[in-house]
Amino acid sequence: MLILDSVEPERWYSVRDVVKILGWKQDTIRRWIRDGLLQAFIKPGRSGRRPRVYRSVRIQGNEIIRFVKAHLTVLQPNRSLRTRIG
């Protein structure tokens, strides 16, 4: 599958990286993580200047490959992907 050729199985990707790979919006990727469809490592963090807590989310390449094979189908060979998860 052409989309998976650029994914390194052992590398950890940010949500922004996954957006670039899959072509979906950040909100969609984060919803899939929240709903448990896409497994991610969430490291709680804290900003040095602000009281707000920032979270660092990372998705391993193996998980991206698994997710694409399990939930996405190619509709048109050039770009369009459609999800089968509803």
C-alpha cells in the first residue's frame, strides 16, 4: 500500500505527522485516539511559564500501519481514503 511506504514501523510520530501521512484533520486523529481506535502514548507535560498542562501524544509507526490496514480503504488510487469505522 503506497501510503504505508513512508511509515517507519519503529519510529514514534506526533499527531501532526500522522495528519500529514493520512490526510485527515488533527481533530479526527485525536478522536480516534480518544475512542481507542488508534493506540497512542500520551505523556503528560507541564509548561514552565503557564499553569496549563500540555500533553505530548505519540503514535508508533506499527500502530499507524495496523490502523490503516484494519480501518481504511482506498477509494481512488491518487488520494482519497474512506474510513470503515463509522
